[in-house]
Amino acid sequence: MFYIPKWSVFVQSTLVILIPILFVWVSRRLRDSIRSVFSLHLDKSKNVKRESSLSEISGTGQYDQDLQMLQESMAHNADVHFREFTIRGTSCRAVVVYVEGLANSNLIDSHLIAPLMREGVPEADREDFEQSSESIQAYLESHLLTVSHLRWGEKLQPFVQGVLNGSSGLLIEGMKGFFLVGMAKGKSRNVEDPISEALLRGPRIGFTERIGENMGLLRMHGKDEGMVMKKYEVGTRVKKELVLIYMKDIANQELINEIDSRIRRMAIDDPMDSGYIEQLIEDSTLSPFQQLQNTERPDRVIGAILEGRAAILLDGTPFALIMPVTFSMLLQSPEDYYERWISGSFVRLLRFSAAFLALWAPSLYISFISYHSGMIPTSLALSIVESRQGLPFPSIIEAFIMELSIEILREAGIRLPKPIGPAMGIVGGLIIGDAAVNAGIVSPFLIIVVAVTAISSFTIPVYSAGITLRILRFTAMIFAGIFGLYGVIMFFLLICSHLVKLRSFGIPYLSPLVPYRFRDWKDYVIRSPLKILKQRPAMLNPRDKDRRTN
Amino acid sequence: MSRTMRIGLMLTFIVLQVITTGCWGHREIEDQSVYIGLGLDVGSPSKFEQEANEQGGHYPKMNTVTVTVQIAPAGSSQKQGGQGSPSSGSQGGSYQNQQLTGDSILQVFRQFALRNEPPLVGLHLKVVVVSSELAKQYGMGQIFDFIFRDNDIRESCLVMISHGKASEVLNSQHPGEIPAFRLRDAHRNRYRNQKILPPVTLVMLENNVRSKSSFMLQNIVSAEGEQYLSGAAIIKGETNKWVGELSEAEVEGLSWITEKKLGGVVKTYTIDGRAITYEIKNASAKVVPIVSGDDISFQIKISSEGRLIEDWSQPDITPQQTTVLQKLEEKFEEQARKQLGQALYKLQNVYHTDAAGFGEQIRISHPKVWKKVKDNWDDIFSHVPISYDIKMTIIDYGSSKE
């Protein structure tokens, strides 16, 4: 006789098979639908080109006609100014077109108007000058326009765009095209200490909103001719400059090609911040983990590209993007390398354990209190019982109340004006916490857990990684509330299985842990002495593996 | 159906999966009664039970065992009343003793649910105290059967025997002190006093009970509401029942061979009756079983080093002379030999049990012989000749000057 199990066993085993299949199917459908909504590609069928009346028009060479055309296309803008004058020594009329507040007025006054009006064309050269459109252009370029940044074009559209972007336009009678002189001199701020990534030791320079300055900062930092700065124009409507930076002889070419193709495929009207770029070119939209790292620190960017990574700068934001990202990077700080290796390793270990606390402490608290009271040491258990006598809520609700109020406080702290911030922190943290305990809503033990969690999450050097851990912490708390420690472990496995599958630009997110590469562990949880760190991380497959060669 | 609706439905189903599951294993820590001590006595219904019985509060049972559970902290009554007196059974302190009588320990535990709201949880049980009376009537295997089986109770829980009533041992006069914790921590003083037996946990007890070997358990007496560790209770392997006690001095004598690290003292008297004391710094003992044919005998060799730490004689003994020193050493040796001899005599001739682990030595060194003798080892042990030799050396006299 065979043993035939009861029908319930069959049902259970069918469920065991079906549920994962269903789960995979649902997540795949979800991923596909999201991918189709936020597609990198332009939808071909809807690809309607914006009609531009200017695109085909070019300069005629007739001064009055050209001037009228310019005025028609730009004069309705209140900030566009036309300054007409005559070039000294000739009868040529000229007009300078510029945008107030954006164009460099010093440059216009002293290098455009001054030479043309004061010096002009001497008697001897007059004939050469007036010969043709080309001769006027050549003479101006070689004798009169004492500026470095000079562009020439016959089409009207780039000229209008250039003027509106802050260059000064120059139109001269008898010339068949337009000059664009100089670049925008919009308002910019000083180079300051990066606010979101302050360090005690190391350079106190942060990026600004001007891409030119940022590129300059990088050049200043890494004086190496191997550094490539590849320029792209992104944004379908508002054109923005984007620069891809990498080390020509270090970075893996496949990686660069992949990034290049993703940037080219990106389609959006206006990438306002590098966050837009990050979200448009990342691998997994559904993952809670960031796959590009944002930073304000030039030294971080240099460090990354020296390891064989690449970085993206976008005009108008002080945040550069570093890719590919591995999980360990989010818990590492440049300071680890500036300090000696013992203190660097210690701080790094501290940060890893703090990240663990920030993620798991409240959920462990909930599962110990609500499910596994036997796992608490007896004397501690007794004092917890005593402190929790008469509390109205189960630990999950209690923990949610306190964690949510801490998150609200943190969010409020960002918005508050600087002088009120600390006062608010004291009111929120100390007074509310104390009052909640006294009112018998939460137990004092939970306050400790919540405080430790909040402080731990501030030790994470990358702010957005901290947000990820906060979100996951709440999920872990729900799991702990429903299943206890079993749920926490299941959630841990869920995160692990997700992280193992996650890739950032082809690099496994958990490397060098998975896939296991012991050589790279020298710079993982422990930061080995620099004398040992002779090799670049192998996970990035760099062209030049040795840090010591030049 | 539009795409957004479809995604919305999918998300709803996923969320439903989570929120429709219940928190089924959920038991908040404050909603449980954590009992940390357990006392087992011969059944005698308490006043409460008698009164309840008169009003018809009873169920079919025999009064075999009275169970005392020590619950800490004393519960919500204490929180409200501040330092007020806790409810029935205890006299002050942050614990609460509750008693019920019955014939099945689990049923008695469940019966507690009729009395106080939070259910009893044995996860933090630290000490089980059995009264010698109960252990005399029932074997340890019977008494502890439920406790061995219960999967809440940890194996590291300690087991002790009380000379009097176990419920009295679980009381304390000192406010704020929890008797169960005191009993649990008592064996930590062993490095100061060798009259304390090594702790016996539930695992070790079960081991001994199942292998039917004799063993000793810490004996506790209580006086004026305070516990006092006094001597050892002897459990005979054959029946697993209590057969008698060893006095403090005998436990001290036996400790030469049962303990690995000694931290005690040896006191003896000079010829004119003044006390002199030897502090043991280290000691090593070797029990050598000698088997020749069917004859088994044991040879015990003990050597110890220590210091002369106290001397009441007048005038002081001048230890410079080696002859004096030797005489002193002989005195101490004689005292130790007397204590050990007395203990061995009691084990062999009064209780006829091997509670000191001689059988274990045979089992290790002569496993074949052990197989033959193990079934009635206690009887054989009673007639085995044991010779012992103690060598004590005084190596210093403390830090006092001449």
C-alpha cells in the first residue's frame, strides 16, 4: 500500500508552487507596465517634430531686412535689447543684441562696442574691409573683436537661441551672417563647503550650479590628460549641457558605451536636475535602492573615476552622478581614505553596524516584545514588563507612532529656517518623547530604540541611501508586526534576493560580496592601508588594473 | 480595463495578501505572567483553596503536589499602588508567589488561568525547588516529567532541593529582592566557598534521571525568610528518590574530588585548641580506579598548595622552622582527610549510593568492567575499598610581617 496524504497536503503543495509563480508573474507584469510608461525611447508614433518658423531662415546680407527679422523674432521679449551704432571709419551700421541680466555687459562694453566705435577700421584697411561679406567677417575676427569665445553662423535659429542663452549677438551691415560673442554670465554663487556631505577632513569644495565651473573644479582636482569630458545636449525642449566624465585609460569601454547609449536614448523636455537623469537611465525603477550615486564633492567624483567608474555633470545642478554603484559605496565616505587606515576602518565598521541598526532595530524590538519574550535576558524582560504595564497599544502601533513622528520631525527640520531648526529638534525629540512616556502612550524602552535608530540613520554618508533604509525599516516593522522574528528574517531574505539580482550598469550591486571577490574585500568593510590597496577594484574590470603605474 | 486600473488592482491584491493575514502568534510581553521560580511541595491546599473549595470551587483531583510559582514583576497591582504590598503569598518585594494544589503540574498551571488574567509563560524559568518530602515520595523522573517535556522551559534552568517547604525557600524578607534570582546566582560564590555544589541544570538532571545514576543536588534551608545553602541532598539512582543529606563539612570534604577548582579554606586546631586556617590556592585531585579481576578499588591522590592565612595561637607559630611547617601541614592534611573520609563513609555505608561520580571514572577507564557492574553499581560501590592520600603544602603566610 502506498501512503496517500490527506487532501490538505495536496492543496498546500499546489499553493507552494503556485504562489511564487503568481508572484513572479505579477511582478513581471508590473515591471513591464512601468517600463512602458516611463520608456527611455521616444514613442515613434507620437514623434511629432516641433515646427519652427526660424529653422530654415538664414541671414540675407541686407542689414535692414535682417534687423527687422531679428526684431520680429525677439523684440517681444522685454529683456532683449538692441544697441545700434556705426563702426568708426566706415559707414557700416551694426547692432548688438543681448539679454539683460544674462549677457556679460562688461564684455559688450569693452570688447565689442569700444573697439568698434572708438578704434574702428583705419583708412588703410577700409577697402579690404568693405570688399565682401567674408572680408568683413575675417577682418572683425582678426582685428577688432578682442574676445576668445566667438561663433559665426548664417542660420537665424542658432543665433536666436544663442542670444537667448546669454551670448551677445552682433549683426553688421554687409555681412551675410551673425556673430555670437562670449557666453552667458548669469548669476552664480561661490564655491562652498558641500552642505549635504560635510566632512571634517578633506577638501572643502563643493560643486556649484554652473557646469563650466564644475568641470573646472574637476580639472583642478585631477590634473590628468586621461580625463575625458564628453559633452551631450539633453532635453527635447529645454536644451541642457550634460558632461560624461571618465578616465580614458582606466574605465572599461563597455561600461562607457552602455552609459553613452542610455544618455542618447533618454527623452525628456527638460531635465531639471541630475535626479531626472538618474531616474531616466537607472536599471530598475521598482528597486528601493539607488543605482546611481549623487554627490556634491569633486573629490568623490575623482575617486570614483580613478576606480574606473564614470560620472555625469549636468548644467544647473550641483549634484554630480556616479555610476555604476555598489552597495558598499553608499556606506563609505571619502574621509575613510583621508584618515589613517585604522581609524578609517573603525569608522567604516561603525557605519556598517549603524546601518544595520537603522534598518532592523525597531522591527527586532517589535518581534521581541510581541512574539519572542523568551529571547530577552530575564532581568531586562522584567524591567520591560514593568515599564510597559498599562500601555494601550501593542508594540507595532507604538513603534509606528514614534517612528512616524521622528520622520515627521526630520522632514520638518529640513523646511525650518536655520535659527528655529535646533529649537524645534529639542521640542520634538526631547519634549514629545518625554511627554509620550509620561502620558503612558509609549514605553521608555521604545524611545531608546527609536532614538538609536534615528541617530544611526544619520551616520550614513549618502543621504538618499538613508531614505532607502528608512522606507525599508517601515516595511520590516510591518513584517515584524505580522510574523514576528520569522517575518523579519523573511524580509531580510527578500531584500537579499533582490540585492543579489540587482545590477547597476551591468555591475552586480552587492559585489564584491556577491559575486564573491575576495581581492576587493581589502576596501570593503575594512579599509586596508593604502600601501596594500595597489589594485583598482576588479569588479569594474578596469583597463589599467594597477594604481601605481602612471 | 485601463492600464492604471489594472495596476491598481494588482497592487490591491498584493496589499490584501498582507493585511488579511492575522497576527496569530502575537503575545505582548506585558500580557504574560513571567514565572521565574517554581517550587514543588507535597500537596497541602492553601487557605485560598480551602475557602474556594467550600464555595464549590474544585475539580476532580488528588492533592499530590502543591505548586508555587514566583511571578515577577508583581503585576499591575504594584504599579498602581506604588510601593504597596503585593497580593497574596508574598511579603513585600517585586515578586508575587502563587500557590495551587493538584496532581498534574500542567493542569495546575492551566488552573492558574482561573485566578489571574495573564497566562503563565515559562520562558524565563530560572530555578525549580523541590522539597525533600516530595522527593522522598516520588522519583525525580516523575516530578520533573512535565518540566522535561515542556518546550517553553529552558534547559539551563537550575534544580535544587529544599530541606523544608519549597514555598518558604521562595520567600524573601528583603524588599526589592527576587528569591529565584538569588538562588540562581548562589553558585557564583563557589570560588569563595567549596560547600556549594556545582549547579545542576535541567539537562544534567534529565541525564542523571534517565541513566539511573545517583547524584547530589544543592540543599537549601530557609531561616527567618532567608535562604541558606546547606549541604547536599542525595538522590539514589535506582529509584530517583531522595535518600538523605550530606552536611556542609561533608560536602566540603567531597569537593576535593568532585570540583575542578577549589577556593575554600581548611580550618583545624592546634594542640592547645586554637584555630588555624589554611587558604587553598590550588588543588588537584586524581581518582584512579584499580581493577584486578572482579575487584575494584579506588586510589585518590590529592595535592594542594595554599597559604597560612589565620592563626589564633599565642604566641604566633614561627613558621621559619621547617619542622613546624611540616607539623602544620600534617594537621591540615589530617583535617581534610577526616572530612573526606566522613563523606565517603556516609555515601558507602549509610546511603549506599555513589553520588560523587566514582562510577564515571570506571566508565571512562574501564568501559568493559563498567558494563558488567553498572546495573548494581550503587551496591558494589558500597563495598569498594577507597584509599586516599592528601598532600598539602604551605607556600606562604600572607602579607603580614614578623
